[in-house]
Amino acid sequence: MGIEPTTFKKTQICVLCTSLMAVLMFVLTFLWKIFLRWTGGGESIWLYWFSAVMSAFCMLIPCIVGIRLYTRLGQTVSRREKQQNLPECMVMIGFGFPVCILINFAVSMISALFPFGKESRVQPFGNDPSVMIMMLFVYAVIPAVCEEIAFRGVLFPMLRSCGERFAWIVSSFLFGMMHSSFSGALVAFLSGLVMTAIYRQSGKLWVTSAIHFLNNAFVLVSVWLADNMNQNSYLRLLLILTAIWIAVALLMYAVMRKKKITLFAFHSTDSNEAMKTNLSVLLSNPLFLLWIVCTIADKIF
């Protein structure tokens, strides 16, 4: 049984707006990188703060354009998130944060063994408290707020009209590919799957923002520790922390099972046939294909 014409048209509109948002994000970010290279970059404090503002601009402006076009074409944003109480939200944060950290650890080890493409790393920032605060704001606060608004708050609900699984995978894929390296994209994609599922169950954007912030802040702390500890001590600490995160994730998973919180259960109406049709529409969109080619080229070169 084929997909209904009205549903097919809705999918085409949704894919068009999503692809436009993705291309705009890439273009704005690319222009900002060119500006930094033209000016010589540098590591001044004002440039870091300005980068934070520009990062927010590159995320939020395409979202405004995409959602305005979506509504102008007669569509409405689908919001069917469950509304969990605070204790359930805290349990989901307790599960999502260690899982994202473990994903980071696993992909980092794989990329160290099999490097491919260019790698990005946070620059060492010494022991100056003002620099630490600034780096925390730029690399943890801004992404936790702006990226969650863009991908969980705008893109996922918009794509949801085409099906929950489709929205879950595609919004996480776009979230991953906006990161600057292949390893970073893989970490963000897998973490995005977890955070989108948590947003879908919690109905609260601050939950995924908290997970996102804690994850990025922990990465910054890890960079600082790597720069200020000898290698053997650092590796021992990572092994201990890995064991702790595994234990916490398993404990929180058990609590979620007891509270009957299922993150990855989708509606039975979200059929495989609809999923295949939506993906074929997405992969045949010229804007989306252009975005994929450009983002892959940017990660290689």
C-alpha cells in the first residue's frame, strides 16, 4: 500500500525546509571560518566571545528561516512529547550523561587506532580561571542551549510529521554532521540519538540541554587533565571513570525500567514502508545532497 498523496506532499515540504536549514547552517559556519582565516584567527579573549555569539547565530538563524518557510507552506509543527515529572527527568539525565560520555570514550579510542580525515581538538587553556570560564561558556553553555533549540526543539518536532523514527534518525544525523570531524560527527550522531529519545520522553528541552552541557563540560575537564597529568596517571583515571560511568548508566537504566520509561519504543503506525518512502524523498532532494557533499568535503579537507 503506497503512501497517501497528501502525506507525500507533507514529506516533500518537510524535507525541503530541513535541507534549507542544513545548507544555511553550513554556509554561515563556512563563511565564519573564512573570516577567521582571513583575519588570522588568534586566541584573544574577545575573539572567543565573538565566536560564541556567531555560533549561536549560525544555529538559530537557519532555524527561524526553516520554521517560517514550513508554516508559510501551510504546515504545523507536531509536538507530542510526553511530560515527565522532575524525578523522572533527573533519572533520564543520570542515564543520558554517562551514556554520552561512554560514546565519547569509545569513538575516541577507535579514531586513535584508525584516524581518518581531519581531527579537531580543544586548544589547551592553562590554569587561568577567566580563560576556563570563557571556554566553558563557548564550548559547553552555547552549544547546550543553541544546538538543543535547533535540533531537538525545532528540527525534531518539524520532522515528526513524517514519522517519529524518521525524525529521530534524521535530526540526529544532521546534528552529527554539523560537527567538524568524522569522529566528532559519529559521537554527536550517537549522542543525538540518545538525547532526542530523552527529549521525546521528557518533553522538556532543559533535560537534554543539561546532558549536553555536562557532556561538553566533562570533555573540557578531560582536556585540562590530559594537559596537566602524566600519561599513565591520566589513562588510569580514564579507566576508573569508565567503570563509574558504566555503573551509573546501568543503575539509571534499571530505575527507568522500574518507572516504565522506554526511550526507544515508537508508535506501531510508524511503518517501515513510510520510513523508506521518507528516506527516498530526503535522499533525492538536491539541497540535501549538496549539503552532504559539502559537509563531507569540509571534514576531509
